[in-house]
Amino acid sequence: MKRLSLLGAALLACAPIHAADFSGNWSLDRTRSTNLPPYYSQVTTHRLSTAQDGKQLTVEVAIEGARPEPEQGRFVYRFDGTPTTAVTLVRTPEGRQEAPTTMKASMDGAGRLHVDIVREFGLTGGIVRGRSSEDWSLSPDGRTLTVRQARPNMVSNLVFVRM
């Protein structure tokens, strides 16, 4: 019986861990978010629409605020670590710029998503390579999504609620 229990424990340890399902429509909860970047003082809504399958997470972003048109973007994060690319907007001392962006994602055993992000943009004096990361996690009830954004001089926690 003892051998059977050890075999059962070994099989459970080798069983695949199911990823959290980030699929859904999400809205930023400013009251629960912390250390938001300064430009959020002009943001009125920040929404995510996400779809997930076994291989990737697709994220549609819409941010509305002082600008006449909402900022929108679409990002694909592949769970196998294969890099994906997009063009993103960056805010620089010289104004907003479009930046070629590469993202590489991985899911950990606890169902958290980690994304490394590299953007290249021009500043006086040359091309700058900006690095940041995001760590996505769901609350146990699946109703709250927290995205921890880490940049060289700032870490923000964006808390989204399921709509």
C-alpha cells in the first residue's frame, strides 16, 4: 500500500498544471491600483478584452482620456516563450512615438503569466532600447486581475475587475 501511495504522489507531481484562464472583459479599478504612471491622471477608462487558448493569450487594450481618440492596441503572448512583435506607443520627453516592440511570455506553475517587453525608440542622440515586464495573476475567485508592471524607475500594480 505504501508503494501505491508513493506512486500516486509521484504521478500527481508529474501531472500538468493548468494555466489560469485570463479570458474575459476587464476594467481598471483605479481605487485598488497602486503607483499608476503620471499619465493616468488623464485616463478615464482602461479596458482589456482577452481571449486565451492552450497556446496563447490575445489582449485587446482600449484606453480613453484627454485625447480625442482612444489609444488601442492588440498584443499576442505565446505561452511557449516564442517572441511576438507589435508596434506600441511610448511617451518620451520628446513626445509620443510608435515603437517596435518584442514580447516574450511564459506561464509559471501557479498560473501566473510573466511577459518581458523590449521597445526601441528614438531620442536625441540615438536609439533607446527600453525594457519592462508584466506579471499577470488572477484572484482565487477569478474576478480580479492584477498586472504588475515593472519599468526601470517605477513599479505599478494595475488592478482590473471582470465586467
